[in-house]
Amino acid sequence: MAKKCACGSGTAYGECCGRLHRGDAEARTAEELMRSRFSAFAVEDEDYLLRSWHPATRPGDVGFDPAMRWTRLEIVRTEDGGPGDAKGVVEFRAHYAAGGEDGVLHEVSRFVRHDGAWVYVRGKVL
């Protein structure tokens, strides 16, 4: 049986966020990009994370923590970010396990279209 996608869609990774990570498809919405970025953190796909980051705010590298495992994504709300929008906001809770402890990263992320594609600009941790 195919491994479920970390984004929480219930779909197999290869048919879900894996398509975006491979470059076979682009995110249609800011939320879809957020979900694919969470999955990229879960599978440590630095290349995709950097490609989907706005060039003005993109770091040189991601710097994964080998002790951290991303376990679940919870979308709290979205604002704009649809197929016809130029910008959008996604508030989410990203659940993780690290050092035997469970934790949650609660963030409001901003996305824009850059050269026609959705990209992550920045986030504010709550």
C-alpha cells in the first residue's frame, strides 16, 4: 500500500504533494502550497522548499533538525490565496515530535504569486 501524504489529505504521497515536489504540477492555491511545504519538511526535500520560497526572503539552506519529525498538519484558516488571487494567508499548526516530546508550531504564513507560481514569503509564529 502506498504511503499516505504527510499533508493530511488522506491521499498517497506520490499522487498528492509528491507531484509538486517532483515538479509534475504546481500548487493551485496558497493552502495547497502550504500543505506541500509541510510535506517537504516531513520528507526533508530541501530543494522543493527553496524553490517554493520567495527569492527576497529565501535562506541559503533549510537546516533540518535530525531529531525532529513532523507528524501532522492542521489548517486553522485561510484568507484569499485562491486560484485567481495574487496573495494569500494560511494559519496552521504543524505538529512534531522531537527528543521524546510532542510540540506544535503555530504560524500565520504569507504567500504571493511570483512569476505565476505560489511562493512562501514569510511567517509569524504565534
